Amino acid sequence: MSDALPVSGPLRGPVMLAAFEGWNDAGSAATQALVHLHEVWGAEQVDELDPEEYHDFQVNRPTIALGEDGRREITWPTTSIAVAARPTSRDDVVLVHGIEPSMRWRRYSAELLDVAERLGVTTVVTLGALLADVPHTRPIPVTATSDDRALQDRLGLDANTYEGPTGIVGVLQHEAQRRGLSALSVWGAVPHYVAHPPSPKATLALLVRLEELLGEPVPLGDLAEDAEAWQHGVDELAAEDAEIAEYVAQLEEAKDTAELPEATGEAIAREFERYLRRRDRGPGSGGGGA
């Protein structure tokens, strides 16, 4: 896993960020990161996909509730596309939030990428979260990968070496590259023994990595406090179950042993640079880390 800071500057130009509920979204960490960006950057919805084409409503059922006028309304499981201006560069950021479709994934990806091209998007960033053997007491691992060699070199990304079943995140990234767009994927690891959403510590870790890649301050609000409260809550659960406590201790030992080589001058310099960047932004930018 690469934890390096961008090598030659952040991503510029219109960027699409996409996250999908379901298989790609352990602990709802990825979609909650997108929801957070939508709120703090004041995004406005500009389009949505017709769910009739892509969803099995017996799998992803619509919901019914009373509307503001007192009438009962049905909300369908759709994919929304919103646009915001990044606060520093003023470049557009396109936020795609949906549910992994049940069918017609190639048509679904093509329709999303058609919208991206109409909005002038040059880079597609997919967000995901997976369940992993990681301890909740340590920083959440985040990987940023790409199949694009130039993008790997430019941003200090890892090559994507995964082989096996994939989700809509992997398909969308692949189809974006086929169209000649730059594409990368950012994934957070959620401790599998606390998989139930929300997972604010993983959401926070994803946002911190996105902040680095985009070169944009992300106001984090209460996320740091939420992440700390989440960790304390899991601590209490582990303290009540000897087997879980022993398992967490094993994960901690494995994690700490694996990261011993990271205690180098280069790693310390990276962390210090992160600290300076956040300090220079001042308290208004949110603060906090994972």
C-alpha cells in the first residue's frame, strides 16, 4: 500500500467522484464520504438515472413516506449526479451517488460516463470500502490505485493488481479508461468485526486521502469526534468479550509488526508535511485525521 503524498501536484480540471451503496461500500464508509462532500461543498443535483432500467425493485425496494404536503410519496432507488465548485481551484467536482445496479452494468456505466463527458470531466475517481482483517484501534488503511502508469507516477499511486470478482466500482473505472479518461480508485478498509454502518473512522480516512489527491481543504466538521466516539464504543464491546479482545490484540500485533519498516525518515517527513498543511489552513478547514 502506498501512503505517499501526490508527487507532482493534485488533480486539476473537472473530476467525477463516484460511490455506490452495496457490495462496494462496507460500513457505508464510501457513500458517507460522498454525502459529506455534497453537504460541505454545497453541491446541487443536475441529473439522475432512470432506476427502471437498472434495478430489481425486489432487491432494492422503493420506500414510501409522508411528504411535506401530507401526501404519501414513493422514493425510488436511483443514481443522482450533483455538481459543486472546489473551494480552492474552483474546478467542478461531479458527485455520483447511487446503489450498485442489479442489471445492465455496461449500459449503466456508459450512461454515467456520457453525463461525465457532457460536464467536461477529465478524471474519474471511484470510492469504495471493503471488510478486512484490520484493528479498529489503528489508522484505517486507505489504498489509491490506478491502471494508468502516467497517473501512478504523477500521484504516487499503486498499480491495481487485484484479480477476482468485481463490483460496479471496478467496471466504471475500467470503462472510463476505455474512453480515454484518467481513472483511479480509492478504497478504505473497515474492520470486519464491526461492519455495521456507520463507520465514521473509515469515512474520515477516505476524506483525508481525497483531500490530498484533490489538493482541496475538506471541512471535516464533527467527523473526527464521531470517529473517536465510534472507536471508544468498539473498545467497550471488545472489553465485554474476551474472544474479540484477544482477536483485536492479534490484529494489532500483526499490524504493528508489518509497519515497522515505515518508521523511517521518509514516513516521518510525510506525516510532518500533512501536519503543516493542516495547521496552515487554520481551524476553519476542519482538522482531524484517521
